[in-house]
Amino acid sequence: MRPRQRDIVLIPVPFTDLSSRKRRPVIVVSSDAYNAAGADMIVVAMTSNPAEARWSFRIDSADLDDGRLNHPGTVRVDRIYTVAQRLAVVRFGAVSRGVLDRIRGIIGDVIA
């Protein structure tokens, strides 16, 4: 599966201390051109934890162009990963362009 920008996919995400990893949903933020040119993709984390943290926001199924979320999720824009595309095991859907634009804006704040 070659993930596309805005896809929500499931990948094994390492804990920050690298002691273990757990399968978690992420949103692909790298462009389709970037994804086609190499083996990696750039993603931001999603969590089911309803508590909003700085640089995060909530989404639900209404924020998707296709697919469905079983329950609302929190997009953690401060959790940015570069991972191998081959690690994506399941695709759940794709977020709207508005959600991607919001992620881009928050990334700008995180790295400013």
C-alpha cells in the first residue's frame, strides 16, 4: 500500500524512550510526490485521549473526506514521525483538506 497525503493509517509507533512500540493511527502529511519518490512518509500522531494538549485538536468522522472514526480522536501535531511506508498496515480513511491545512498551520507554530 502506498499511503497518500491525508490518509489515516495504522503503524507501529515507538514509545519516546524506545522501550517498546504500539500500533497507533497517524495522518500522512507528506505530499504524494514525496511519498512516490521514496520509501518513507511523514506523519503526525492521533490518539483517542480526549484531553487536548497544546498543538493538538479534536476530529471526528465529519472531518473525514472518506472513511469513519469509531470515536473522536485528537490530532497531536507535535508528534511528527518519518516512517517507512511499508509499516502502514491498515487505512481508515482520509481527513479533509481543512484538517490538513490546520495541521500545516500548527506545524508552523511548533517549529517557529
